Amino acid sequence: MSVAFVKEESAEAASETLLPDRPISPHPNLVTDAGLKALEEQLQQAREAYEATTAIEDVNERRRQAAGPLRDLRYFAERVRTAQPVPDPTSTETVAFGSTVTFSRDDGRVQTYRIVGEDEADPKAGSISYVSPVARLLLGKAVGDTVTVGDQELEVLSIA
């Protein structure tokens, strides 16, 4: 058969199909129950997205379309595999993983965040990762305690 009729993948197309893995945090993969469920759902969505690409006939297009879901599949499979569920705190005496803490800043702002795992953290939705600088300083603190972040002082107002 003539080479003119063989569809070869270009170097550009090949690079589109080899996406680098999503970085995996070096920290322990602590998760709340809701965080573990969310990881499992994202893993299932990645599986479904990858399986949907198997219907694409053109091999190069199938590789291009499968690259993202395949990368997500590897990432979420690893995150579910390494997940370490942490039960909700039983005490509100001190800030712990899973606690919702309200604190005030020097500038008068009052903020409330739940301390959760890295994959479930979403500051805009009111949750921060337990490895974030603010969470690290607040863990173990009680109502009335203060911590210094940069040039600001935070005071713990309540723990739930």
C-alpha cells in the first residue's frame, strides 16, 4: 500500500496525547467522609469520560480525546487509593481536621473556614486545606487563642 494512504500521527498530535500527570501532593491524603465520596465520584466521572472515547473511530482523535480523562483517571485512582478518612472531630475545644473555625483578622474581617483535605479545599466555598499556612497555624488552637500570619494576627472566635 502506498504511504499516501496511511494516516501517520504527526509529532504535534503525539504531544497532545501525552499529557503530564497531575501532581500528587507529598502530604498525607487526609479526607473527610464527604471528601472521599467526592474523590470516588470524580474517579467514576473520569472512567466514564475515558470509556466514551473508545467509540471514536479515528485512532489519533481517540488518543487526543482520551488524554485528559486518562490523566484524571490515574490521578483520582491514586487519590482514592491513598485516602486516609478522618472522622469528624468529637470536641470543639480545639481546632482539628474537619473543624469549622471562625476567626477575626486585625483589619476587622471575620472569616469562617472548614479545615479539610487538599482535594476538597475550596476557599470560595468556605473550606481550606489542612496544609494551608492559616490552617496549620490554627490546628490545635482554642477559642481566644491568637496566631500570626505574615504581618496579621488572627484570633479564634469559635470552633464548630
